[in-house]
Amino acid sequence: MPDKPTDSLLRINHDLYVRLREHCDRFGTRFLEFAEDALENAMLNEIGNNGLEQEIEVLRRKADQYDYAFNRGFKEGFAYLYLMLNGASLSAEAEDNLSIARKFPAATPNGEQLKLF
């Protein structure tokens, strides 16, 4: 069932109206259908844009956390290497932090990808 037309008037700038009319004439679209579709799409785009902005903010926070973790790991790793090269023993806390690295030793690559080098 078609929507009932309303008696609401919408006033827009005359130059904008002329440009919209020319656009509709060029593409063979009724002005009313074009205006309704444009307004509906604008609402949907606004909802989509809000969702994207929220997702971007979440990704920025994750990137900050990853940068922090990477920088911290690099600094600690460099400090451990320096201490070990100079013959200093690590503290108990440092040993505990290295337990994760010892639990998952680096695997030597073998297979098709190795042939690329």
C-alpha cells in the first residue's frame, strides 16, 4: 500500500533545486522519488558512518595496546640480552618473564617457503 502524501513543504535554495531538477532530467528520474531515496539513504549512511567511527576507535585503541606491548617487549628483550652478554644473572622476576619464550621455542622453517630464500 503506497504511503499517503503529506502536506509538508520543504524549502531549499533555488540554485540547488535547479541543479537537482537537471540531474533528475538527465537520468530520467522523478524528482520526488529521487528526493525520497536521497533522504532515506542519508539516514542509512549516517547509521553506517556511526558504526564505522566506533569501529575505527576500537581499532585505534587496539593499535595503541599493540604498540605498547611491542615496545615493552623490545625494551625488555634488549635489556635481557645486554645482561646475558655481560655475564650478569637475571633476577627471579626476569626469569619468570622469560618462561613464556622458553615454553614456545622458535621453530625452524622448513618446507616450500624456505625455497623462496
